[in-house]
Amino acid sequence: MLTLPVQELSLDSKTAISFPVPHVSDHQDVGRLDFNIDSQGKVYALLEASNPVGQGQTPKTDYYIAGYSGDGTNNSLVQISGIPDKNAIPLRLAAFLNGNFLLTGNTSIPGQEPKFFAAILASHGTFVTDVHLQSGGSLKSMTGNGLAVGAPDGDVYVLRDTTPPRLAAISPQGQVVHELQVQPPLPHLQPTQLGIAGDNYVFIQFSPVSTAQMSKQSVGKMVEVLDLANGVPFALYRLPLSKSDFGLAACATSPYQFFSLGTAPGGGLELIRYTPPGS
Amino acid sequence: MDLPSRKRKWLARLALVPLIIVCAVPWVNSAQKRDAQGSKPLTLPVQPLLPRSAINFSAPAPQIVETNAKCDANGDVYLVYSGAPWRTILPNLPYGVCGTTNFADEESISYKGCFIRKLLILGSTSELSHRLLWKGVAYPPCSRTLA
């Protein structure tokens, strides 16, 4: 799954552009951990690659950031370096407009609960600074942890799936501009998606993520829209249960318009536009 | 966003301060206010999202989709999906899946002992169900248990 390309579905041209996982020289088992789109539409991918250091030795995992041009061609590849915490495992990436990156993930120490970490990287992949977020308690799940999105205001918004989840606005220099708690609409829902909903709003999709809950068709997914100016909830939506779509709020162009991936009656791919009543 | 445009944006916001002074508290204070009230969420009416129209592509419909879809300012959607059956895709996972390669009964399976790296939620429209795939590094060795 992770070696499948990222696909861009253009609303204007109705075409799909592929952004494949690039080759990393002297490495094997290259896989994509995450990808991100900056506010200007440039695509980046966070890669992990196994570095065979020698016979009989455990392969070393290196991490890279790949950049792409608009036609899907890989045009940059930088190795992530200088992270002081040797137990840090990168999981997600977000791009700032100034070229810096926000890298988030977990620290992995055997016998201990994984902890969240976040760091600022320069455009060439080197560590700049840690990001110090308020303690949010232990992580509830990996699903919605470290979800990040670049906003038009130049900051990156990152979500931690603590109890309750916490949303923070982080500047390109690593300062925590804002931070607040996000209350899931229902107790059994966890964040699975974070996105921008127009210039001044962010949306969070909440889904039931345990296998038992997921198998119950009565449990629906919900989308909460937050006002970026003050962090106050602006709207709360329930996604329909449909046989023709994935219940995935892939995109929002405003607090009132969402797009979801679906299957057309003829078996083709379609993007379904959703709005609340009266819009 | 460059610095001058950011300044302009903040100046515009400053002009609105008298009108929105109540809302202009920092996010942290807003969160603290919620804490003082027992972490109760603000009550918002739940509205349904209704399908209004569809944009068709020539590509085949996906069988599986990763949950981390994103979009740009133009509304173009970026996502990872495959039109192939999910069982044909899973063997290509770099790290495999903790515990098992048999997914016949995965909806009743939970995985313990795995350090979770990533959770993929695989949507399957034909079966109207979602399948959870815990992608992890097996340390200590993963064990599969029934939920």
C-alpha cells in the first residue's frame, strides 16, 4: 500500500496525476510514511528507506523528504538529519510556506508508552529545533496523531490524539502560536482526518476506529469545523452512510462544501460534493 | 505568506478587535475555559451533509483508500488509493502486517504487542465496511487476539 503513488485528482481537468515513490540510491525497501501539500500546491513525501550497512548487521533506517513538480516528477530528495532524540521515529510531515518542515512522530523506547515528538526541519532536511507542546497526557491512538496541515496564514496546524485531542498552530520557527483542546462530538469517535476548510477554518473528521465499532453500520462519522481565529467550533456535520462512497471527507473548499471519494454508477471514480441543508 | 501580507492581515484583524473582543482570547485561554467548565464541548446542532453533485473521472473506482487524503487551495484532491482488490495490494507492504497475513476475519481481530507505526483504514465500497490495518514494527513480537 505504501508504495502506491499519491494521486492528484484535478477538479478542473478531471485528470489524475501520479506522484510515485522515488528511488533512493544505496537503499532498499523504500516506502512512503506520509505526504503533504503546501499552501501553494507543492507535493512532498516523507520516506523511509532501509540502509544495508553490512552483512550480519541490522539494516539502518534512514528518512528522506522527496519533493515533486506539478507533473509528478520527483525533483528533490533530502535526508533528514540531526534529530537529537535517537529514539524518535518520524511518522508525518507538513510543509511551511517558507520551505521549513514540521516533522512529527513518536519516541520508541521498549517498555514505555510511545510519546509524541515534533521538530522543525530546514528545507534541506536538517534539524532546527524541537517544538514544545503542552503536555496532553498519553496518546490515545496513532490514527489521528500528528495529523498536520499547512494553513494559508503560514502556520501549520497539528493534531495530537490525546484525551481529549489537542490542536496546535505552529509557526515556521517552531513557536506554538495557539493550542486548544478538541472535544470529540461523541465519546467513541477519534480524529482521522485534518484539513483546511477555506481561508479561516479547519475541519476534523472523527471516525469510530475500533474494529467492533467500525463493523456497526449505525455508527457514523462526523466532521467538526473550527474557526482558526479563535478555535471555537463553527459547525458540526454528520457524514452519510452510503454504498457509493468511502465516507472520507477528503477535501473542503469552505465550511459548507466538502468532497468525498466515491464510485460512479458505471464503476468509475468520482468525487462527490456534499453541503449541509440550505447551502 | 510573506511578512508584509501577514502584517496586513493582522492589521485587518486589529481593526475588528472592538467587535470581537470576547472571541479574541487566545486559544489556550479558550481551552482553559472549557476545562473550568468540565471539558464540556460547545453544543452545536448536528447537520447532515447531503450529496449535491458528482465529478466523474475516467479512472477506475478505488477498492481501498488511505485515510490521509489532502487537498490544495484549488480544491484538487491528493490521496493514495488503488483500484485493485485490497488482498492483492497488502503483500507489498514493506513491513508486512503484524501478526498475520490472513485477513478473512480481520474485523474481529485486534493486535497486541505491536508498536503501531500507522493505521490504514481501508474502505471497501462493495462490502460497505472498513478494514483496519495496523502497520507496525513487530517488537516485541506481535500477537493476534480476538477482540
